[in-house]
Amino acid sequence: MTNKRRLGGWLLWLAAAGGLAVGMAVGPLGNLAARENTTYPELRTFTEILHLVESNYVNKVEGKKLIRGAIRGLLRTLDPHTSYMSPEFYKEMRVETSGRFVGLGIEITIRGGILTVVTPIEDTPAFRVGIKAGDQIIEIEGKSTKEMNLQGAVRLLRGRPNTKVTITVFRKGAPKPLKFTITREVVRIKSVRTRKLRGGIGYVRIRSFQSSTGAEVKKAVRKFHEEDVNGLVLDLRNNPGGLLSQAVSVSNLFLKPGQLIVYTKGRIPVQQNRYTSTEQDAHYNMPLVVLVNPGSASASEIVAGALQDLKRGTIMGEKTFGKGSVQTIVPLTDGSGLRLTTALYYTPRGRLIQGKGIDPDVVVATPRALSRQRRIIREKDLPRHLPSEDERKGIKSGKPSLKAPGILAGPRASRKNVKDVQLERAIEYLLKGNRAGKSQESGA
């Protein structure tokens, strides 16, 4: 995803902020000969302009640079998720779903124009040398990071195994900038984290949908199932999405075979697809709460929408991002790639996710100290976003009142020792349901 909205920072293994690619094509999507002929006369004008610029512009301009700029300009007339990827960027994008890269092991973002560490990843080179969350990276190999974009920073921080990179960081409270020389190594990222919560509740946190996510969640759920836990919390908060296949795999674990999970609609027959559950193992029918928030997008919304429509779990938290479009990745002949929006997602009951998102069954607001009173940005706020059905009809959606039934407002709190009220509410909900002797499938 190359839009300007950041969904929780850049991982060094992530190719683009948000990482919402959900499809992969291995060839062209259509036949040039079958396309409308009315477009191509305009190419004569383009060719004339290209020739004039190359021949007469005050400074010599590289033709490749002009062409790539023209391609990017063309795609900027479409939705924010359609984009051109240079060969370098396309190669990095492919790392997005592998969960494996050579680097330092830090999650970074741009805050206030400064390259900032969101968090070091546990048991990685950066973690071991003492890099901390909040560290501001002001130099990489002596080069200032001022006005450096995330892609450029990632390119400098990555490298071959066993090579070194020196970074200079500003740390609040430190008398002077700190220098760290760090040896790059292969870093493997687990997209799934699990633990046991109080009251015998299992917890599965998915940070993104990578190629191994379904298998990791299946292993965790099977273990919790064998331990006869009192319920399960599936945490999809701030999960920007990932692979459609893995969203289907995760949904599979909680559904009976043959249930519709999601379907897509596009302009051509190949874009009309239906995905149903096929899990043949034990039907894990433990009570389930799914946590979501405005950072839950794409594949996360597919899982939440399916489990909600099929009454398999209670969706709790805040309204999701609303990114319900399918991006097909098309490799091009020169090693570059095209990320092209080709279809829209629909939940089993036919609800369109795009521009609307998933409304939780039980709304639990984020405490003000954690939200930092920042404006929440969703898909519908992005420039050039594909409009929802309501937007096309001219219907404006209002904001929910915190006094409405089923809504629990987050408490005022200081940033110190702030409790995860959404997780606490999920635990209470599951324990209360067990005490009442009700099953999750019956709407407990």
C-alpha cells in the first residue's frame, strides 16, 4: 500500500507501509487487442511531449525517469492503492509476506519529520545492542536522515548478512547522540504471538497476514483447544492485512466446512471469486472474541466480517479501517511491478467492506491517553478512495454516540500504566459468558 496513511509504522521486512497486497497475478490481466481503441490516439500526444522534453528541456533528462514519472502520474488518477513499483521496490515488496529479511530488526516510522524507532524486535541485532522504542535515527553511515523517506532508510539499513551498519540516534534524556554499530543478520518475523490470559483465556495476536500465518494460528488454536481454555481472544488491532489466502485460512479454523468466508466482484469473470471454508480438522467451537480498531484493514476485515456474519464470534473494539478492495500484483517485463485494484470484497451476507469497514458488536473506545487525541483516518478519508455504496448514493454516515447501547467509552487515563481496556473487556465478556453457561455461537 503506497498511500499516505501509515498503519502502525514500517517494519524493515515490510515493503510498503500498511502491506495490504492481497492477490498475485503471474501474467497480464487482459489482451491489448481487445481494449478500446479510443485510448491509443492520445498516445501520439504523449509521444510528442516526450520527444519535445528530451530534445528541448533546459537540462538533459533521462528518458527512463520521464517514463516512470508518467506511469506514476497515470496511476495517481486512480485509487490510492493502485501504484507502480520500480524493480527495487517490487523486490522489497516480495519480502512483505515472507517474514524473513537481512537487517537490524527494528520497526520504524516517520514522526514529526524524523525517522523514529517504533520498537526493536525481540532477539534481533538492534534489540541486543540496546536500541529502544522512541529512538530518533538522525544518521545512517554518517548520512543525515533529514527528509529521508522510509524506503530510502530501509535500503540503507538492509544489506548482506554479517555486514555492519552504523547509526546515530537521539534519545530523550541522553546528554548527547548515541552511536551504534550493528551487524546485520537474517531476521525471522513471527506474525503470530500467543499467551495465556487470566481466567484460562487463550490469546492470539496477529500482526499481519504472512505466508505462514494460517499454520501458526492453527498450531496455537489446537494447543489452546487441547488445554480446554475458557475462550479465545483473536487480536487483529492495528493489523494492516496481507495475504487473502491467509485470511481464509484463519477464518477456516473457526468455521464448519462449506461456509462462505468472502467473495469478490470485479469487471471481468476471473475477478468473480468465492472463498469457502474447507477445514477438515476438529471444529474449534470455543467462545471467541475478535478485537479490532481503525488500524484493522483488508485481510483483518475479511476475518472479522466473516466471523460476525456467521455468528461465530463477537467483534469488539472500534470500527475498522474500511479497505475492501482487491489488489492484484502484476510482475512486468523489466522486473518492476504493478499493484492494480481489480475487485471489491463482500462479506458472506453481501456487505461491502470498501469505505465502510466492520462495525463491532460491542464498541469499546481506546482510552484518551493511548489515542493521543489524534484524528482517526480511515479508507473513506483517503484522497481518490473508491466510494462505498452509501457515498455513491450521497448518504452521509454519522458518528456513533458513546451513549448508544452496546458502547463502552474508554476511561480518561494518564499515559503511565494505562490498561488495555479493550482486552480487559474481552476477558470479562468471555468469563461472563462461561459463567452464564452460554455458547459463543448462540450470541453470548
